[in-house]
Amino acid sequence: MIEPASFAGTNTSADFEIELCSFSVKYPLFELEPLNIRMMAGERVALVGPNGAGKTTILRALSGSLPEYGGKVLFGGTDSRALFPGLRNHVGVMPERLLGFDWMTVRQHFDLLAEFFDRWDRDYEAELMDRLEICEEGCLGTLSSGNRAKVAFVSAEAFRPRVLLLDEPTSGLDPVMRKHLINAVVENLDNDQGRIVLFSTHILEDVEWLAERVLVLRNGSLIADRPVPDMRTDGKSLTGVLYALMVAK
């Protein structure tokens, strides 16, 4: 397995970055225009836009699950294609829907995942389960949508990946548990500045709570890439500014 220098070892690096270089995708009914985006260690970045804007496509490319695209996806300066299959040990993915076997209990699910990730942290897993109030005895197939979301988050985070990708992370959670999950992300990233969090969401309030930077997509184009403080202009709320960008013609 080939790894860039910033992936070597178990310690994170504050110099780590990921880049999309002239990244583009063409589907029969959709085209993502060439994008140039750089994200640095320590950043919490939100992907915002209407359905079909290209958010999930970007997450798939960074996770290594998008087979064909134009341009390059770089991790620490190395093309992501050169990092397979070891890339999975550095990129945690929380999909919009939990991936797992419905007949498994939560405990069995985590035990299975621990076999696949070299740096799975049992103590951290237990800490997250306690914080998010996850019962290990429940079967995945019988969990509520909110509990499935919490299990999906622990599945992506328990091995402390260098890059954490969250697709609609708080969907199905009540407001209190949404804040618990977001606080867990923020605190863990603040304690480890060598990591990057990129998340997509339709809940604009989550952007206010979690993001430091916002990428706004519309119709396959990147129409804004700005720090959150810069978007609060003329007394307007961040939610109002983002909504106006998404619906503008």
C-alpha cells in the first residue's frame, strides 16, 4: 500500500490537506462542472445545495466509491487512486442510510467493523456509544431512524479517520440529540487539528452549529466557497443567506 507522508504512522499532521483538482463528473442527466477545492487539516466544511446539486457525488469521490470522474482527487498530495485499498483506514464515511446487516445487533455490527479497520478504538467506541445513548443489544433492522443515524456515526468515527465524511448526519435525530452529535464532532476535531470534516446537510441550522466554511452547490456548479463569519453580512442570518443562494436564479 502506498501512502503519502502525511498518512504515515498513527499521528495526525496539521499540514494534511485534500484537494479536488479540475474535478468533474458527467451523468446522462447531470453534469458536475470542474471544481477546484482545497480543504486543510482542522477544517469543518459544509456542503449545501438543493437535491441533485452534486453534494453526494463529491462525498463519493472522496470516499473512493466513485469509479469514474475527470480531474484528480488528492490526499496529502497523492492521487487517491494510488491509495486503494488502504484509503479506507483514513476516511470515515457516514452515509445517509446505515449500511449493515439488519439481523445483527449493534454490538455484532461494531465487532465486525473492528476487523476491517486497523485503528478501530474500542475505548473511543464505548465513549461515543455512551455519549449518544446507544444500546448495543438492539438489532439494526429494528432501530429507529434516529438510532440508526447514531450507529452510522460511530461506525464512521470510531477509528478516528483523518477525513470524516458525513452525508445528512443529523437526519432523523431530535433537536437535543442533533446537538449532542454535533458537539461530539466539534470537540473531537478541536482536540485533533490534523483532521478534516466534510458534511452535507439540508438542515441549515446544522451549518451554523458545525461548519466554519460553506461550499454552496447549485445545478452542478460551485456558487460560493466562504468562511461562515463572512456570510453573516448586513445583519442577515446564515440560514437566510444560504437559502437565498440556493434559490437564486
